[in-house]
Amino acid sequence: MKHSKKEKSPMASLRLAFVLLISLVSPTSSCTQQEKICLLRFLAGLSQDGGLAASWRDGEDCCEWEGVTCGTDRAVAGVSLASKSLEGNISESLGSLDGLKLLDLSHNSLSGCLPRGLVSSPSIVVLDVSFNRLSGALHELPSSTPPRPLQVLNISSNSFTGMFPSTIWESMENLIALNGSNNSFTGQIPTHFCNGSPSFAVLDLSYNKLRGSIPRGLGDCSVLRVLNAGYNNLSGTLPDELFRATSLEHLSFRNNELHGVLDGAHIINLGNLVTLNLGRNNFSGKLPDSIGQLKRMEELYFDRNNMSGDLPSALSNCTNLITVDFKSNKFSGELNKVDFSNFPNLTTLDLLYNNFTGTIPESIYSCSKLIALRLSANNLHGQLSPKIGDSKHLAFLSLAFNSFVNITNALHILQNCRQLTILLIGDNFMAELMPEDDIIDGFQNLQVLDIGGCQLLGNMPFWISKLPNLQILNLANNQLTGSIPAWIKTLSNLFYLDISNNNLTEGIPTTLMDMPMLKLEKTKAHLDPRVFKLTIYTALSRQYRRLNAFPKVLDLSNNKFTGEIPWEIGQLKSLRSLNLSSNDLTGQLPQSICNLTSLLALDLSNNNLMGPIPSGLNSLHSLSAFNISKNDLEGPIPSGGQFNTFETSSFDGNARLCGSMLIQKCDSTEAPPATTMSKQRTGYKVAFMIAFSAFFVIGVLYDQVVLSKYFG
């Protein structure tokens, strides 16, 4: 699987090498017959040639062939065939092109191994086979192999396995950049890079299966600028020797098993750092004051560690910061110790899941370029300052799970943030009145709104109907009363509606069945691209990177709805999850519910439904979570299809149901109640939610629907 990585891993040396090589070649001369044979052998080894055969003809000068360039010495100097839809194996014959300096086969579907002759070529300077399907281990080179000219080796995003053979690096005296990321390499990080390659500057081994400690020898890499070994299984601490690599600009060991305390006396040696990413490890202790001496720092990630203490005021000295991600730690104290007005370029500040106290410092609102601000799940309190309305670029704001008050004031202020796309303020404003003020009308770009978990009183407010781009709405876990308003169908882009756990009454309106995003199977939601600069979470360990991963959901559970399930429910053909449980619904299950062929989860439990289970439900082949317990249904349970996979608890509490999975068989003369195998009511909810989570990974959109700039 090829990962999409958002970490900065600049390959400046690679780009420079390409530019230099292109400037050295010219299609002005004729290649030799031997070179032509080598190229045709490569072509013959392809099962899909991307149309090369039309250009690569034996009777013509191969210097005129597509993707081939020749030097002034009449030798083939470059083969550039990136993104040509090539399939098949890479022929060893390319290694016999004595003048070949540049070979770029990236972004194709080539398979098999990487020929040893390419890595050990006496002429190739840049070799790029990234984003293919190559596999197997890298070949060892004989110890007698003379120094090779290779400067840039990019083998990323393939399926290579095994350990890095040390003999390769011993022969690479000129190596500048190695990108072996996004493979399945095992073993330890090699230690010979810098001993044999004094110009070695870029190393990216992220997204592999490397283990062991960080080699102390990396500290000998005097010109190393990029070191990325994130997403491996590395352990231990940061060795003291690493801080001797004073040229480092980008350092990332993200998502490993590293631990220890960041040594303030050592970190100041890395004064050239632009990116420091130690997120998703087990680092502890305080953030040292000396972090403020890293004046070039732009991206700082310590998220998902065990760090604690106050944020040092010296952090204010890092005036070039663009991204700060400290989420999921144990940081505490008041945020006003940091002068955020010193960060004119800050675009993302993520402090989710910490123990910060006090109010939001007003200096944060001086960050004129701020796009994403997440302060949720802390111990912050007070009212929002009107100055937040000056944040003209703010697109994502999450303040949920704090103790803020005065929701009416908050909404009046936030409507001035005209670029807001995501607004998550749930689990605050406890037991206040839901604002019904028609003056709230500034959220024209809002696409996700979460005001769940506030125990708000009142009705579903009319001002929500004036949000033309709204796609996800969560009002769950409040104390809203009244009925679902008719204006709900005017939200033509809405595809996720959760109003569960309220006190809403009357029947389920047929207007809900006219929502276009839930009716048409081929409709797609269109969240603003800026939203997915960030990751959407529905739990700390679960996240969405694309909008099309979000299911279409209608959750009306745990209210006081009465009457029958509308026949028109069958119109919602793109619906993935329908939850009408724990209401006072009556009547029979409408046959039209069998039309919901996209359903993955259906929960109708804890109602007063009667009659048979429609047999057509067994044709819902995607249905993975199903619960009709605690009703008054009768007759046989459909057999076959997904019904053979559901737990018996899905049917508990229906005394007149029968089926092969129940004690009461349909041909039995005795009729012991199906509830003999039932569990407590909470058991139904737990069982359903476990199944639901396994297939949707969604739950309710409180402030666990949160975003992060960094994927992962």
C-alpha cells in the first residue's frame, strides 16, 4: 500500500541533479547499434509499453526515440519514461548503456526485482524507480566493487523487502540522496552512509518495518539536511551523537517507539532545523526552554506523546512557526505564557487533548494567517473574545469539550469569520438555550457544524436553514424539543444528520425523505478542499482523510418520535446508516426499507414495531450491523444473505419471532420467548455500536470529529 505522506521531505539534491543532467544531454547525435539493442531488450521485457513501440523502431536513430536523450559523445545519456503506464520487468540490459547518467522509470507499474546492474552501474548518477510494484531484496555488491558514481537513488513506494545490504553503501562514495520510503524493509538503519559518502545530505526511510535503535553514526553526517525515519518500529532514545549533525533542517522520527526526555542542552545544536517531527512516540518530560533558540523552525510536532508541564515562554522566540501540533499530551498551565502575536506566519495550532487551563489568550487572534485552531478537550473556560472575528482566514475551529459559556454570544462573534468551514463547539455551554436569533446568518461557507453534547434547551433553530453549504450536522445529546422542522429538506447538501438523544416528538416527517444527498445513489459530497488539509477524526485512533470516506448517516435514535416509519424511507437509496432506535414508533416495517441497498447499519430496536420482518431485507448484501430487538415483531426471521451472520441479540425481546438461530423454531409447537437469550438493554446498544464501529468508524460527531494538519 502506498502512503500519502504530508511531511516535508525535500529532495533538492535530486532535483538539482536532474536539472544538471538534462543540461548535459542533447538529441543531436546518433546512438550506437549496441545501445539500440539494449533499449529494445528493455522494450521486449514490457508487457505494456505505453505506446513506446510506435517510437522505438529498430531502423531509426534511438536518440530520436521518445524519452531517450543522447550526449555530445554520441552515447545514450538519459532515459526518462516516468508516468508512461509501463508494465513488466526492468531489463538488466539498461545497465549496459555505458554512457547512461539518468534513468527515470518512476510512476509506472513495473514489477519484479531491481537489476543489480543498475545500482552498480559505472555511469548512472540518478536512478529513480519510485512508485512502481518492484519487490524482493536489494542485491549485495561484491566487496571488490569499485566506487560508483551514483548520487541520487529513489526506490520509494514499491514493495522491497529484506535488510539494506551494507556493501551497497560502501561503494557509494558520491551518494547525496537516498529515498527508500514506503516499502517493507526490515532490520536496522544502515550505519555506513556518511563514512563512505561525505556529501550525503538526504535520507528518507519512512514507512518501512525497520527496528532497533537510531544509529549513533548518523551524527557523523556533517552535511545531512534531511533525516526521515518516521512510521517504523524504532526504539530507544535519541542518541547524543545525533545532535552533532548540525546541518539538519528536517528531522522526523514520527510514529515509532522512541522514548526519553528531550535534552535542552543538545537540541540547541540543531539551529538549522526547519521541521522537527517527533509525534506519535513515548517522549516525556517538559518542552525545554532552549527550543526557543531554534529560530528557523517552521513545523513543530510533538503530538501523541507523554509530555507535560507548561509551554515555555521561550517558544515565542520561534517567530517563523507555521504549524504547531502538540495534541494528545499532558501539557498544562495557561496558554497566555506564550506570546502568539510573535507568530505572524502561523496557520495551524493544534492543542487537542491536553490539560491547559484559563481562557484563550487574545494574542492567538493576532495570528492573521491562522487557518486551523483546535483547542478542544482541555480545561479552558470563559467566553469567546470578539477579536476572534478578526481571524479572516480561519477555516477550521474546534473548541469542544471545554467549559465555555454563552453560546449566543459565541455564534454572533463567529459569524464574522467568513471563511469558517468546520465549526466544532459541542460539549460546552451546558444547559443553555439554543439560539433562535435570525440575525445569525454569517456562516455561508460552513460545511460541518457540531453543537452536540451541550444539553441545550429549545427547538432546532431556523438559522441553521440558512447554511446553504452545510453537509454534516450534529445536534445529538441535547434537550431539544418540538418536531423536526420542514426546512430540513432545504439543506440540499446535507448527508450526515445526527439529532439523537434529544426530546424531539411527533412523527418522522416525510420531508426528511426528500433530502437529495440521501436519495441519489451517485451523489457525492463536496467539502471545501481546505478542510482536507486536515484530518477528520471520529475517535482518537480513527480518522478520515477524504470526504468520500464519510458514510451518509441519518440518526434519530433516543427521542420520542411516534407513528409509523414513513413508506418514503425507501427513497434514501444512498443511506449507509439508519438508526431509529429507542423511540415510540409503531406499525409494521415498510417493505420499502428493502430498497436501501447501500445500508451498512440498521437499528430499529426499542420501539413498538409489529408484524413480520420483510423477507426482502436478506437482499441487502452490504448490511453488516442489524438490530430489531425490543419490539413486538412476529413470524419467521429471513434466512440467507447477511441474516446468517447476525447475532441472536439482534432479535431479542420479540416473543413471537422464530428462526433457526433462536430457541423458538418456526416449526416448534412450544413457544418459549425469544427473550430467554436476551441481555440487558445496554447490552443491545453495546453490541450494536461495536458492530457499527467496525464497519463505519464514525460514531457521533462531537469533538471527536476533529481535524489535524498532520496525517497520522
